[in-house]
Amino acid sequence: MDEKKIALRKFVLENYLFTEDEGALKDDDSFLDNGILDSMGVLELISFLEEELSTSVEGDEVTPDNLDSINKVLAFIETRSH
Amino acid sequence: MCGFAGIFDRAVHGGVSPPAELLRDMGQNIRHRGPDDEGIYSAQGFGCVHRRLSIIDLATGQQPMLSQDANLVLVFNGEIFNFVELREQLVTQGHQFTTNSDTEVILHLYQRHGLDFVSHLNGQFAIALWDKRIEQLLLIRDRVGICPLFYTVDQGKLVFGSEVKALKPALSNGLSLSAEALDQIFTFWAPVSPNTIFKNVFEVPPGHMMVVDRSTIKSIQYWEWSYDEDYSQASEEQSIGELHDLLIDATKIRLRSDVPVGAYLSGGLDSSSIAALINQYGDVPLRTFSLNFDQGNFDEASFQQTLVKKLCTEHSNIMVGADDIARAFKNTIYHTESPILRTAPVPMGLLSGLVKDNNFKVVLTGEGADEVFGGYDIFKEAKVRRFWSRNPNSQWRPLLLKRLYPYLNLPSGNHNVYLKSFFGQALDSPDSVCFSHIPRWTTTAKAKTFFSDDLNSHLRNKAMDVLMESLPSKISSYNAFNRAQYIESKTLMSGYLLNSQGDRMLMKNSVEGRFPFLDHRLIEFASKLHPKTKMKGMNEKYVLKKAMSRYVPDEIIQRSKQPYRAPDVNTGLNTLAGEEFQYYLSDSMLGQSGFFSPGKVAMLQKKAEKGKPLSTSESQALTGILSTQIVYESFVKN
């Protein structure tokens, strides 16, 4: 999971916040409330999960409960791996 | 249209008359606005240069024009469309004319009415009028800001011109960029009037005149685009009839010209209406010009062809692709003289090139109808958001937005959450003055992520505060629909659409645009219409559609509105122009200008180069950064 977390954080930091500063994003920061992701960003995040982290996302799983912060995405990946 | 520039040395004891060579240099910088002729005047501390694009009275309309007693000196850019009627009135009042030009009408009108003369003009104009006897300079701009006019004060001298590049030769310390104006552009797409991207350089605001003498500079507003709740009591049928007659007259007087006049044809209702009216009421065959895109989702060719066939016009079109936009981008920015957030002005510059290549100097367009009659999607969007705000937890109300924007790239799953994250902004304050525009501005403002720490530290007054301060207090009493229209006309129309995407893209190829929908009689008429007459339910520009139904084919009247859009600049990063873009985005260039964080820009660039689609904010950021860098190099560094 650590590797996945590192990859996910790097992806979000570089692609949406355009920074390498690890302090710019906390693991519980809401992507929507903080304006980090818009609808295009969500599509990109899903592609990343599918292509880089081998985690497929079904239509009804595209919800803030699953995809709205680093921790929520990691928890979602975890459920999918079981 | 034409271009002019000048200097008023306001030193108390007469001042120094500007050297002709300096005035000539100023004029040379805007030669594209008037390639046909040059005229220079300089005496008594005042000097001006005029570059002429000959359209009316080709033989005797030269400028600067002096009054018969030589006490008035006039340079003028634009057209007075009612000059024929004004001239007749003045003749009956005893005025004698030596030319057939609209320019001379201005001189006589000023002699007759003083400062109030401007209220008699129906047209698009920027005027500099020097009254020698009282040593007073008037700088005047048309009601909605079709013709540009800028000024600055440099070591006691007032320096003015049609474009900022004309001022440059007269400035002792050159030009620098304003961090606050950049903040405004990266929010509203244009600086808040009277600001420009250049520090201490201001525009004469639309509908204003500056009265300048040796001790004071006064700004007087002579016209305001305003709404009141005292709506017209006319029946729908009467309103449709009145609009019909007004639009015909507004179009007809805009056909007055001593050179051939053509029309733009986008395929939408507005340009189709104007083209159809020219065809019906003009006395020469209609000549039309269109823009096409090789990316199908931007293109409107089929609708253009419908009109071409119906009106039997001689038609030319230009096909534009992402590569063309990338190649023309730098030259476009030289002419906009301002950063832009979207590439849309670039194809408009290519289209005016087509007009020029066909030896036309004047085109009529449908510009302004969406502002005057409330046609933009943002007005519908605000209506839906306001409806939604009455029941914010409703699951179905926000889905109306998906119908409004069928091309929205929403992820499957829970749409509402993502609709809410964008359109749900300010949902708890539907009566706030800027409610209609908050989602758009918030998206644009995300581009400020790339501002450097240094730039952020120089921002004293935030863009929203500057805008709010510029709005009249009576705006809160306007109906919500009218309020949205007012904000649209104040922020985007004059600063961006008529300027960066309008006058600058036309005049770069010495082409004059004329806009019947922006006739002030039409604006005043529409301002008195009840909002429900403008947008009936969700049917935008209802009254206009009715008035034009006998001229424009049904399939154009009934088609869904397609906003004018162009391919994004990032698609050009991997083309020939890409190499030039790399230069502007290099660490060293970004470091020199100091406005953007090189590290963040590098990451955005990397993302764009991978060829993945950028979000709206990211694409706007890339376009904004590139164009700011080009403005910096073109006008500050060099």
C-alpha cells in the first residue's frame, strides 16, 4: 500500500497542484472542497487508478466516499483488492 | 476605422510642441490601423498624428482636421453613422461644410453644442478634440467601447493613442506590467476598466469623455448601459415590430460607406440576421466571410451553408486548425496587447485576413446580440442555479444544467456531486450581485495557482474588490437577469470581446467591423424589455427570434446556441510553434518576467506535452501564461 500511496500522492501533487511540495496536500484534504479536482480531473484520476494502480472503477463507484481524498482513494483500492 | 496618437504638454507656460518625428514614430506603431494616409499637427504644446483607413469621403476626409477658424483640431477613429442626418440639420442651422466627411460633422457639432455634442452621435468612435482657445483636450470613447483609446501621464505630458504601442515612443521610462491588472485578467478575462495590463496606462472607459486642461483631468460619463424596473408597457407584438424596424435602420445606416461592405457569417442567429437584412435592404450584392475549424466540434459549416444558399451570397471561408492557431499566436498577442485566457481571438484575426485578401475593408457582424438580448448560456445557467438554490438538496434540479451543457465531460456515477462542486458555488446567496458569474470566475481564477510568490506579494487590491467598487450602487436593484447582463457587458464585452477579440483582430488587417446590435437605440430599447420577453422560459433571445423569423430559416432560429470556441493552445505545443512556446516558458524567461512560478509551469507544460486533455482551468492557465510572457517580451523587455 505504501508504494501505491506514494504513487497516488505524487500523481495528485504533480497533476493537480503542480508542485513537489509534500506539505501542500494532507491525506484527508477533500479534493472537491479544496477545488483540487473538477470533472475532468476525476476522469483523469480514474484513468490513473485503472492504468497505474490496476484498480478498476465502476460507474456507481464514482462518488466522493470513494474518491475525494488520498485516504478515501486508498481505502477504496483496499476494498477492491479483497 | 483609423488610428491616432498625440501628446499634450500640460506645462503651465505653454509647454513644448511635440516634434513631428516623435509623432510620426507613434503613428508608425499603429500603421496597420490606417495604412492609407498619415497626417500630423503640432503647435502650442499639443501635437497629434492620424493614420487613415479611407472609408468615407476618400478625397477630402484627411485628418487632423481643423475647424475653419483653425481653433479646433480633431483626430477621430471610427464612424458616425448618422452623420448624413446631423449634417443636414447643421446646414439648416447655418453651418457651412467644405468636405463630405463625418469628421467635419463632429467639428461643427462641437461648435454648436459644446461638450453635449457627443450625445447626438450614433456611431463607434474614439475622438481627440483640441480646443486651442481654451487649451482643452477632449478624449472621448463611444458608448460601449468599440473603438479603443488609451492614455497615460508622463512627466506632466498627457500621452494618448488608439493602441498602447502608439504611446510607447513618447514614454520616458517605457512600459511595465501591472500585477493587479494581471490578477483581474486571470479572473474576468479582461482588466477592470479603466485599468490596462500596463501600469499607469488607462483606457478612456466606454461612454466617457476625459476633459483635460493644464491643471485638471476630469472624467465625465455621458452614457450608461442601465436598466430600470419601469419596463415597456408595449405588447409582445409591438415590441417585436419595434425591434424589427430598429434593427433594419441600425443595419442600413451601417452600410453607409464609400467602399464595399461585407458581412461575417458564423451560422448562428445573430450574424444570420444581419446578413439577411443586408441582403434584403442593401443596394449591393451581399459578400460573406466565414470561419471553419478542422475539428468538427467547433465547426458550424452546415449552418453557414444553409444561409449562403438561401441568400445566394458570394462567400469565402477560411479553414483553421490547431497548428494555424499556434503559429499565429505570437502575432495575435502583439495586437491584443493584453494576456488572453482562451485562443478564440486568433481565428478572428485569421478571418479578417481573409476579408483583406478579398479587398474588403468593412464587415458587419452580429456582435452584441447576446449581451443586448441575453443570449449567452451563462444567463440560462444562472436561472437554473437560482431555481436550484430554492431547494439545494433537490436531486433533479441540478440535472437541468446537464441539459444546458450536453457536452460537459461528467464522470459516470453521482453527477450531482460534480455539478454541485462547480455550479453550486454561491448557491446560498442567489441575490448576491455577481451570483451569475461566480462559477466562471472561480474556474478562471484557478489559473492563478501558477502566479509566483513575488507576484502574489504585490497584489494589494483583489480582483473581486476592484470590480465591486467599479459597479454602480443601483445594480443591486436590478432584476437578476438584467444584473447578469450588466456584469457581462461591463466585464467581458468591452474589455475582451470588442477589444482583444474584436477591434484588435480586425484592425491588425486594416478591416473595420460594424455592429448593428450595438446601436445605442437598440440597447436602450432592449434594456426596457421585461426579462421574460428576452428569455421566454429557457428560449433565449425570444423577441429577436420572433422579429427575424421572416428573414432567417427556421433551422437557424431553432438550433441550439453554440458558443464560439477555438482549439486550445496546448495542442500547438508539439508543433513548429511549440519551439517558440518553449522559449517563453523557459525558466530563464519566466525568471525575467517574474510573474509565474517556473516549477509549476514546468509541470503544467509536461502534462500538456504528454498530449492528455487539459481541464478548462489548466488550458486557460497555459494560454494566459504564454500570452503574458509574449506581452512582456513585446512591450516591456524590448
